[in-house]
Amino acid sequence: PFAPGGATDIMARVVSKRLGEILGQTLVIDNKPGGNTALGADLVAKAPSDGYTLLFTNDATFVLNPILSPQLSYSVARDFAPVATVAYLNLAMVVSSNLPVNNMAEMVAWTQAKSGTISYGSYGVGSQAHIMGEMYKKLTQTDIVHVPYKGSAPAVADVIGGQVVFTFPAIPTIQGFVQAGKVKVLAISGDKRSPLMPQVPTFTEVGQKDLNIGAWYAFLAPAQTPPAVVARLNAAVATMLSSQEFVDQQLVPQGMSAMSMTPQQFGQHIKTETDRMTRIIQLSGAKVD
């Protein structure tokens, strides 16, 4: 449910190529962007339950959207069968190198001193970065303007240019800028540090566990897809993720780590994350209208 050329599209193509080899079939990518992923999700929800039409997306579709937009045309519980999780993507808090802060404690103090005069960028209303920005406002008890962009790259460009103060991109998006000395990374999401930037602490390490929001990618099938078909697809994903070569060459460079679960574990994870993100979204006050 994303446009061609974006991070999810690239990930889908990498994964589909390897899964096709494992399953002995060609997997075709059909990009259906729109409605903050709702358009593509709705199409899959209404597709035949034969295992030949799958939804590859991130948690915005099956966790965030249902919380932020209860009037969605699809219901995760009613319309989808969880198939397999694939990967977790770390998101980083990034500021310009010109900003006089070097860690989260200094950033919080600086933000509080500048309350009412600064803004942050996200890659869209209702995105993970939007929720993280609103949560940061709540945690620091400050007034910060949200500026949504059509992607993380333009948001990062405006952080460098000084139009917005911070944003929350994936690490590969900003690696070149870090090396060029244009941005600083204050913290990242995830349970452990990223191998791409092992010097950067996690949000939990710096005492900001409610900013620990990443993106995770997964396959879902239309509801009523036969359990045997779901099990076969899940086994293929598990085989793919069991290859350290695949993880090291395809996931790690994208800022991702392998995330392998059974369909049952995936279904429970959706419920657990929905409960956690409902609390965070309510606390942050993030809205899509």
C-alpha cells in the first residue's frame, strides 16, 4: 500500500525475490498507495482467500491507522489473517549539527527553553514520526509545531536547512549526512542499539521509553485464508530469516533487524502493540485531523 521507490517498496522487492526462490513461484509487487495505506489494505481485505494475494506493509496499517482512524473501511481482526512478521526498523531522533545539543538531556533542556518557537518534521500525519513528535512535546511539556512532509528525506533536508528542528527518520536515510557532519543522532528506537550506529543510545537507555516507537514490517492475508496456506507462507518467511547472509546483506544495511514470529505470535503482537500504542497516542494527543 505504498508508492514505488520508497523504503517499504524496496523492502517488499527484496523480500519477494527471496521468498519467490523459496516457494518456487514469482511474487509480483502491486503498489496501491493512498489513504495512508488504507486503499491497498482494503483491496487485500476484499481479495480471494487463496493465499495468492498478500499485504506487505508496516504497523501503520494494522496498529496505528485503526487507533487514529476508527472509521476505516477495513478491520484488522475481521478482514485479515496474520501471516508473518519480517523486520523491525529503528527510527532515530535527528537534529542539525548546528544545534547546541549533543545528547537527549541537553535536547530536552534546549527544547524547554525554546518552547513556542520551534517545529519538527514527520513523514506524514499519523506516521510513526508524527506520534513520536507529539509524544516528545508531551514529555517535555512544550509547544512545538508539527510539519508533515511527503517522506522522511525532505524532512531531513529541512532539518539540515534549519526550517524544522528535528525529525525521526530511519538510519540509512541519514548515514551520509552524519558522516558529512550535517546532522547529529541523539537516540534510536529499538530494544538494542543499531549495528549501523552502535555509539547511539536507545530511547530507553536515555530515560525516554515512551519514544521507543519503530516500524515493523509484516505479511497479512485476507481472512479465511486456509491455515495450511498461512503456515506454508510463514515457514517460507522463517526460512528466509534464518539465513544470516540474507539478514546481514539485505536487512542490516536498511537499518532493520530480523523479526520472526509464528502466525499466532504475530496475532498476539498486534494486540499487545495496539494496547501500547493506544496508550501512547492518547497520552501524546496525536490526531490525524
